[in-house]
Amino acid sequence: MSRPLDINTIKHQEANQASWEACKGALSGAFKWGVASAMLGGIGYAVSPIYRGLTIQFKVYIQMSGMVLGGMLEADHRIREYEKTMRMRRRIAADQAMWREFEETYGKDEDE
């Protein structure tokens, strides 16, 4: 027998779902920005004697910096989109509840 969901369970589920969205965003952002950083690093290696003279540790640091920045930006974007979606779902549920209460109180429209 399933028990009804209380508010803490619902909030916990939403928090878990939001964290998974952030993780997916971080991974996709790190990948996209990592590829872009690698391409820029390749171009820098091909045309810049200054870049070629950098140590491997600093080149790795530059690559990782791009990946971390991309991961943060994309995770933040995904969280904001998730919050927007959840606000819209709550608004729709509240409107439906209001109309359901209205129809129970005053009855349905005769045209329907």
C-alpha cells in the first residue's frame, strides 16, 4: 500500500532532480568548453611561440580552467531552466485546483 506524499518527500524529490539536472549540465558544459579549449590550445601551439614555450602543467591548468568554467556556466543554466519549469508546473497545478474548487462550488458551465 502506498502512502501519500508529504511536502518533505516532494521537496526531497525535487532537490534530487535538480541536482541531477545540474550534474548533467556540468558534464555537458565541461565537455563543450573542454573541446573549445583544446582547439584553442592547438591553434595556440601551431601559431604562438609563447604558447609553445609554456610548461605542460600550465597548459593543463589552462585546459582545466576552461572546462571548470564551462561546467559551472552550463550547470547554472540548467538549474535556472529547471526552476523555471517547476514554477510553471506549480502555477498550472494551482490554477487547476482553483478551477476545480470553483466548479465544485458553482457547478460546471452548461455549454460544456
